Amino acid sequence: MSAARTPAATRNAANPANDRFARPLVSLHWIIAIIPIAMLCTGFYMGSLPRGLPFKSTLVNFHKSLGITIFLLVLLHIWARLAYGRPPLPPMQTWQRAAASITQALLYVGMVGMPLSGYLGSSFNKFGTKFWVLPLPQWGWDDKGLRHTFFTIHEYLAWMMIALHFLGALKHQLIDRDGLLRRMWP
Ligand code: HEM
């Protein structure tokens, strides 16, 4: 994204590590970062609960509604990212630049793929999906195989997101010490 299209991204020519993402992107990032922590906790916790427990269905419905909410926020984030761009990366080697692009692409795959795979898995289930109080159209059918496939993708993507975020953040903070985390600090 060119600088001309990124008026809200703060630039610092003397020290690129001090460049910051645009405010709306920082706010959206932290909303989108905090909600998935709740999603991961409820997701793993509800898997550990016995079938038929009324509290489990309440939690599953909460998880689904919050997940769809995240999906809408992610779409807003993608729009904001395209509109505002991002500050340039600090100077780094070509392979690091390539690794950064691949990681970023995988994060977007996760941000879109997580809610989508959860929704698709839930659609091939006789219970259907409610978005808070609004029952969504039930277009899928009860199919154990498809459900299993989508929920396996859902689970793998969850681990991929955890690994990417935490390992990446730790690497920048502790090994590279390049201040990259400051760019996304609220
Ligand atoms: C960012 C969004 C989301 C995150 C981070 C997330 C995270 C998780 C995690 C960590 C699990 C446990 C995986 C396992 O151990 O098998 C899970 C399970 C589940 N998620 Fe999500 N989820 C998200 C969105 C959604 C959405 C949008 C839906 C449905 C509309 C959904 C429906 C489910 C269901 C039904 C399960 C239980 C799957 C099973 O029975 O094996 N999730 N989720």
C-alpha cells in the first residue's frame, strides 16, 4: 500500500521501528486479538464438557455468536487495512521480509478461516446456528464427515494462530529486540 493512501499511519523516517499502524487498525487489532482469547478458552473448554449439559449448549451458542461477530470485525479490519495501509517494515534481510509476508498472509488465512470453518462445521449439524438471538438460515444437512473435516480445520487453524502470534511476538521482543511490537501497541 503506498504512503499516499495511508494518511493515518504515523511515519518516522529517522527510526522506522517507531512507525505506527493507523489508529483504527490498532483499535480493531486489539478488539480482534482479545475476543479470540475468549474464543480459544470457550472453544477448548466446551470440548472438555460432557454432552447434554445445558451449560455446554449455552457456551457453544455464545462461542458461535462471538465467532460470527469476530468475522464481521475481521471484514472491517481487512477494509481498514486496504484503506489505511501499514507503516513500512524496519530494515531487514530479504528472507526476513519474505518470512514477514508469509506470516502475515497466514494470519489473514487464520482470521478468515477460523470463523468460516467454525460456521461451516456448525452448518452440517442438525442444531443449526444462532447469531445471538437471530437464528441463521439452516442450509446445510446433518453430515458427520463434513462436520469432522471442518472442525479439524478449525482446530488446526486455532493452533496455527496461537503459534504464529506468540512465537512471532516473542521472537521480535526477545531475540530480534527490534521494537516491532510497539507498532501495534494501543
Ligand atoms: C476467531 C474465531 C474463532 C476461534 C478463535 C475459535 C476457536 C475454537 C477452538 C479453539 C475450538 C476447540 C477446538 C478443538 O479442540 O476441537 C473451537 C471449537 C468449536 N467452534 Fe470455534 N472458534 C471461532 C469461531 C467459531 C465460529 C464462528 C463458530 C460457529 C458459528 C464456531 C463453532 C465452534 C464449534 C461448534 C466448536 C466445537 C467443535 C467440536 O464439536 O469439535 N467457532 N473453536
